[in-house]
Amino acid sequence: MQTANSKKWAVPIFLVAMGGVYLVAFWAGGEVWAGVEAAVFMVVVAVLLLFGGRSEVVRVLRGQPTDEMWRSFNLRAIWFASEVLAVVVVGAFVYEIARGHDGQPYALLGFVFALAYVAALLWLRWRG
């Protein structure tokens, strides 16, 4: 079972680890300084979340919603972000096709999004 303190560290540790992944990826691509910038950015965000005080917003971003109201806010924020992302991915796909390109990266992202959505619906229905 996770304690409240161990949960406080989970997201910041993940962010620092992803900073390391970005550093290695940029380095492999020949862009060392871009990797350093990305890693530093991730560490700064992690520190801000870790030492961000007792703000409910910071706690939600750390994965520690304080009560049912904040859990509800978190779910609605995730829903809103997913809707915006879906519109942007479809819009980018259409834009690339209109420019005469194949739009493949956006088609793949849209497919993964739709597949994850349908899989979640099926999973929730099966469990519920």
C-alpha cells in the first residue's frame, strides 16, 4: 500500500526519469543541448510539483486528489484534454492531407486514441 508521502514522490520521480529519457534520445539524435534543456525543464517541473506546497491543484498534478470534488475536477479535466487532443489530431491529419502529404503520424495517433477509447469502454462494461 502506498503512503501519502510515497505517492507525493511518484510523479516527480517519473518526470525526472523522463528528463533522462529525453536527454538520451536527443543525444542519440545529435542534439545534446536540446536534450539538456528538456532534462532541465523536466527536473524544474518535478521540483515545482514536489515542493509546491499544499495547493489542491499541485496535489492533483502529483496524483494526490484531496477529496471527491478534486477527483471529479481531475476526471473532467482529463476528459476536456482528451477532447481537445482528438480535435487537434483530426485537424492536423486533415491539414496534412490538404497539403498533399499522407498524414501518417496523425492517423496513427488518432487510431491509438480511438482504440484506447473503445478498449476502455469494453473493459469498463466488462467490469461493471
